[in-house]
Amino acid sequence: MNAVLEDQAPVEMLDVPIAAATMDRALNSVEGAIREQRRLRIGVVNAAKLVNMRRDPVLRQDVLSSDLILADGQSVVWASRLLGRGLPERVAGIDLMVGILERGRKFGYRVYLLGAKPDVLAEAAARICREYPGIHIVGQQHGYFAEEEEPEVAARITAARPDALFVAMSSPRKEHFMARWGAQLEVPVVHGVGGSFDVLAGRVKRAPARWQRFGFEWLYRVVQEPRRLWRRYLVTNTIFLGLVLTAVVVQMGRRRHRIARSTPV
């Protein structure tokens, strides 16, 4: 776990250690890593990814090898509170990326953009240049490259010497790339941002703040792309709810057992 957060133990959620971080503390951690030029690979989890990690051992290992794991989904925050050790707040991957860009304006952060379709990537880069003056985009690479091209892509990233790499590819490919190449890239901060470039480029609308606050950002996405997403979220959200309720029942059983053992006969 990153040094900035060592004063607070992570919260275990379905056997995954999630940092008890606020957005401000996460950004401080990023800022410190860039200033000191030390490695900080960031993983984010929501309900769907926690479910998929139980099905896919490689994805699980890739996420667990991150230096900092953050709660990207509001349902994860609520579940943590239901289990008795609540996370302070949601730290969404796209919000963290925007926060890094905002803070980086005054420090002149060098960023590399990896992922999305070429036209989406170009539009996202243009928006960053327009809205975050002071940020230096030192390289771009669309996400449609073959696995055998990865060494060349990684070499170009290393040669560009960015302070932060944003990886905008879908899961689990994003996690595989970050885990496979993170240590060799010599980039202080590596952050998987999923579909964030599509949002920056205006191709996908983000849920209004109220939807996000009540944990319905996933539903807003389904409304926009029902054919592609409805089954995925219906299945994973149902499984996640079942896993959390099972964990609650197990926790209650253990608590009753401890009380029974400590009560004099």
C-alpha cells in the first residue's frame, strides 16, 4: 500500500484490500509519487470487477498486484459499511484522472494517453489540451494493437518519460497490460481509466451527479448502451449482492459464536 495511506489499514471487501481513501488523499498520494519519482500503480474496483475477479484468477492477481486499490463504485462503499468497516467515499477512476489533470496544470505534468479508438483518442487529447493548459501530452497510442506489439508500445511509453500514464482500455485487458509492463515502464503513476476517453471526447455521457450519488451510474450507462450492457450489469450486480449478503450472514454467525463462547454458563 502506498506510503501516504499507510496510517490507515485497507478495508477488506470480498478478500480484496481496498484503500480507505478520500479523493483528496488519493490525489496527495499521486502527487507524492510524481514528486519523488516512485512507482504507484493504481487499480480501481466496482461491483462487476469484484465479481469477475472471483471468476478470473489472472484478473484477480493483476488487480491485487496494484500499489493502491480504490473503490470506483458506490455499491462497493455501501457494501463496506454494511459489513461494518465503511470506506469513506467513492474514488471513481475518471474523477481521479480529472483531479490529476487539474492538479497537474500548475506542476506541468507530463502525461501519456493509451487506449480507445484513434478518433476518440485524438478528441480526448484535444480536450485535455484545451481545458488543462500546463499539462504536457508527451505521447498517444490507441488501444487497438495486438499482444505481440506490446513490447514496442511499452518501449515508446518509457522513451516519452511521462509522469502519469492513463490506460483507457477495457477490463481485463487494461489490468493485464498494467501488471505485465508496469514495473518496466519507469512511469511514476500508472492509472487504468477504462472508458474515460470516450467521456472526454463526448462520445459517452456521464451520469448526472444525483445518479452517481445514489449509486445508479451503472444504470445510466445501461440506458445509453442497453444491448451491450444490460445483461452484464444484471448478472454481476445480482451476484455481487448475493456475495455481500452471504458475507454479512457469515459475519453475524461469527459474532454470535464469539458472544456465546465468552458468556459464562
